Amino acid sequence: MNRQWVIVLLGIVLFSDPLWGKSNEVKIIRSVTSGAWSEGATWEGGKIPVAGDRVQIRLGHNVLYDVASDAAIRAIQVAGRLRFATDRDTRLDVGLIRIEAGDDWKEGAIHCHDLPPAPKESEALPTLEIGTAEQPIPAGKKALVRLVAFEGDDPECLPAIVCVAGKMDIHGAPMRRTWVKLGQAAAPGENRLFLAEPVDDWRVGDRVVITATYRQRPFAGNKTGHVTDRPASEELGIASFSPDTMSPRGRIPQNLIVLDQPLAFPHAASDGGAAEVANLSRNVVIESANPKGARGHTMYHRYSKGSIAYAEFRDLGKRNLLGRYPVHFHLTGDTMRGSSVVGLSIRDSENRWIALHGTSHLIVKDCVGYRSVGHGFYLENGREVYNRLDRNLAIQALIGDPLPDQALPFDLNDGAGFWWANSRNSFTRNVAVECDQHGFRFEAEKTEAFDPVIEIPQPDGSEAKQDLRTIPFLRFDDNEAHAQRRFAINLGGIRGMAYRPGGGEQPESIAGSVGGVGPDRHHPFIIRNLKVWDAHWSFHGGSPSVLVEGMNLSDGQYGIWRSVVSRHEYRNLTLGKFASSSLYFPMGVEDEEKIRLENGLPTFPQIEPVDDLPPATVVTRVANEGEFLVVRGVTIDNGEVVGVRVNGQAATADESGFSEWSVKLDRKTTTEILAISEDAAGNKEPNPHRIAILERGSSE
């Protein structure tokens, strides 16, 4: 062989795939103009994307996804805009959707701590739209995204949908209520449910879960009493509706659902407590193609925009991996102020439901979480403030293992419906049912590996060091827990006994997790109208300085259990029957703090709350209505909000205390929005929500 042929063969070896003899160059199908996904004219060379392709939607191009295909696309990079059709059913099987600006092809690992640069104000954000707030995927149509694992991809990172300094909107058909209370008790063998409220937007074929109304207890042959041993919450389908059927108790129209199978367990409905009936089905679905293999996850990264409403996230979450959750807001800080997560169904997750990590001013409302490994609604690193969690339902958050390299080393990830380390957030009207360890859990522990004195966002937008253990609630009102195997609410208290699969009982520290450190008497934890029934330990307060107003505890093993009653005060406390004790105060009472009994209850008159914390306002939606801009928002505060003004104009309270409000502005003269609130104590918001208005009337 002559010298020339040797050089040619050497070049082939060096620049080709050594196994397959193909070029290593990644071939990308790129858009060349705006248009429909199904039209060849939209793509380079007229080639419509097929299974295994990598697809890039370029800046300035608006592509309409208008097909229902099971041909899995390997990856889609959205630098322009990808929107799903709303006039037909759609289906997209895909390994990665990456919403990120730039012409360079980006694929593969998504590293959480690689923070993106802030987008330029003059540039349009890369956008994924599976319905919008103004035009959701309508009832009767369905959008399905199946996350597919491809050979060669990193299973710890993919499949995924990741929004990196872009905009992601996912909106299914709105529902008036995602869950309601059971209106009449239902017995095993029955297949009819009488609901306490109408559900006229639920549909035949929808899957519903009816929550447990008695807790798990250890039984012969099994010491753990895990929810997974004998779950009493049960999932069934809706076979039909009979809204005009007469009640057995009178000729009153009832909200009646006929189930596709008879019930296996009793479900109570009385003044003492009623089961919840939650709809798990939505017409927009994000799911893992192979739940037993590499599961998918979704993430909003810093500087992103957008909201999610009335979508179903099922079979997602990567078990035992940090940052791989069904819905994840990752280190977004205040950059997503105004975003919301409303009406979601998140089911069968192997790693939490919704995780807020270093995220502030987010609204999480009317969501249903059903079965999760580890904590469900989760605030991850202690820097989360001014978030509102309202009317969410947590069912079966199950015990998991602590995650590798997690931010807070003391977190056992042992199955709390709601878990947080910074209480400067609002928890209202939430319910936790049949979770493995806690319904509601506040934990902030000082360890050799973690100092709870960290930089915390302040009301004026600055940051200052504060001890997480000393920060009281922004609001904790009207929450409920029942059928809790262990703790209903654990406020900075001991861990009790941790049960782990195969490990039996593992005793944990009996010292309160906060180590006796808490708020002062002028800024206590304030808990209003808490209802707990049928829980082993109903209320465990390990933090000092707690004011409880209107707490109803009944039908459990213990009522108030092992609370550190230093500066605790209980007002309007109602105690029902308990198997062991309704009041048990063995620890934390200092000699100089004599318990004063008032009607047989321990109280501490040193609690003197002072309201010096300003309210926080979030504009959640701006929409065009003829000559007007209709602005809607939320305000949260630890006291009474007396008014919200938007561009100087008084807003109307749509819910009590301006927790939700709206206002109409002149569309022609409005170029920005400034929303600011004030409370009854005279505290004015120092960091109002200010947003620019685009020509199309939405906000950025």
C-alpha cells in the first residue's frame, strides 16, 4: 500500500466513529421560519422531524405543535417559541425539551448549580406554551407529553423538561374545585359518593382518590404501621353522575358521583371530620414513558417566567437524586415573582411533588399530591420566603432516604406532607392525610455541618443574616390533618421514631430540633384554626413562643404531646377523646416559668404579639379586556391587610383580607404596573411588585 492510501485510511479512522464508521457530527433539524410542526416548509431541507431527531426552534420562529405522534424526538431546544395546538389532541414523546436562548446546540446533562445569565430586556424569551392562561387547552382536547429515556443519555439528568431563563406555560382546562369534602359517609361495598360541593366540571372516566379517615396502626406481623402496609385512601374511577338524585335524608338535590368499583374502606363525613375526594385527572399530562426505568422531571431555572395550571404530572421524579422532582423551582430567588402553580395533580412520584428551592413570592394553590417518596410540598434550603401555599391536599407522602448532598443535612426526608425550614411563608387551608411521618413539619436544626444563621431575603428586598429557628409564620391558618400515622403537626419538635424499610425502629434525638431556640414573645409562631383528628400525635410544639388560637384536636392517641411549653399560649382550644392523653407536657418547662392554668390548660401570658412585618404582594395575571387591563394578584401578611393599590388605584378584595384581589386599569395609558399593600398596623410594603407591560397586555 502506497503512502497516499495510508494517509487516506488514517484520516478515516481519526475522523469517524471507530465502531460504526459514521461521522460524529450531531445532525440537527432546525426551523427556517414560523409555521406548523407538520409542514415541511417550517424546517431546513423540508424535512419534518422524525423519531430520534434533534430539533432546534430558532430565535424569532413560532412553531405550532399540531400532531399526535408516538415517534420519540430525542431532544428539542426552544430558542424561539413552541406552542401546542388547542383545537385538537396532541402528543409529543421526547427525551429533552430545553427552553433556552442561543443558536448553539445544547444537549445532555442539566447541572442545577450552573446559574444562567440574566436575559437581556430587549430580547424575547424562548417560550414553551402548552396552553396559556388566556387560552388553555380546552376541555374535550388533550395534550400529552411523554418523557422518553434514550440510550446514551445520562439517566440522572434525563429525560426532562428544563426552562433556563426562558418562559414555560402549561395550562389545562380550568376546574372550579380540584378537591372537595365528602358530604355523606360512605361504607365499604358502596359505589356512590355524595359530595359536599358541586363538581360540574369533573368528567366520566376521571380518576378520583377518596382519602382515609382512620390512621394506620402497627398490627400483628408488622411493627412499622407504614401507610404502604395498608393504605386506606383509595383510587377509583367516575362511572357516571347523578346530580339530581334525592338524598336518603330528604328531597334535596345532591352532588352524587357513581364509582366504577365499590369502596373497600369506610370514609367518614361528619362535623368531627370528613374525607376529601380529589380529582386526579387533567387534560394536559406530563408523564414518564417508562416509570420503572429512567423517570422524567421538570425544572424552572433562575430568571425564568411562566406558570402551570390544571395539569397532571404522573410517574415522575428520580428516586434518591437531588433536584430531580416532578415540579421544581430551582434557585429562582425573586426572579419568578408572579408565577403560580394552580390546580395540579401530581401523583405516583418517586421524589416529592413540588419543590421550592431558594424561591420566593410563588403561589401554590389547589394542588393535589398523591403518593410521593419523601416530603411532598417541600421548601428546600431555608431561603424560601413570601410563598403562599393555599388549599393544597397532601395524600401519602411516604418515607424516603435523605438525598445525597442535600442543602440541609438534618432533613430525614421521612415523609411529610408539607416540610419547611423557614416559616416566613403563608400556609392556609391545606390538608395532609395519611403521610408516613408528618402532616406539617417545621425543622431547623443546628449541627456540625449546618449553621441555621444564614442570609435571608428581607421585606425590602435586601438580605440579612437570621437564625431560621427564630422566624415566625407569615400566616398559618385553617389547616387540617387527619389519619396521620404519627405526627399531624410537628413544629420544631423531636423526630420521634424513624421507621425505615428493613431497618425497624430507629430512635432519633429526643431534643427538639430547634434546640430550644425560637421567636421572641412579640413575634411568636401564630397558629389559627388548626383542626386535627385521628392522628397518633396531634400537636407537637418543640419551638418556644407559640400562640395557638382556635385549635380543635380529637380522636387520636395524644392531643398536645411533649411540647416545649416555654412561652406557649393556647386560646379557644377544643380537645376530644384520646386513647392515652389529651395533654402531656413533660419537657422544656423552666422553673422560673410557672405554668398558669386557665380552664385547666397551660398558658403563658408573656405572649404579646406585635405586627411590625409589612405585607407582600404578587401580581399573578395581567390580561386585556377591551379598553382595560385587568390585573389580578395575591397579598399575604401576618396581620390584617386593609388595602392594595395598583398604580395608585384601589383594588377590590376578591377574597377576605385581600388574599386575592383585582383591579381594572386604562390599557392605553398603562406602561407598567406597581402594586403595593398596607396592613392595619400601618406597615406599608417596602418592596412592591413592579412589572413592565408588553403590547399584547401580558406581563414580564
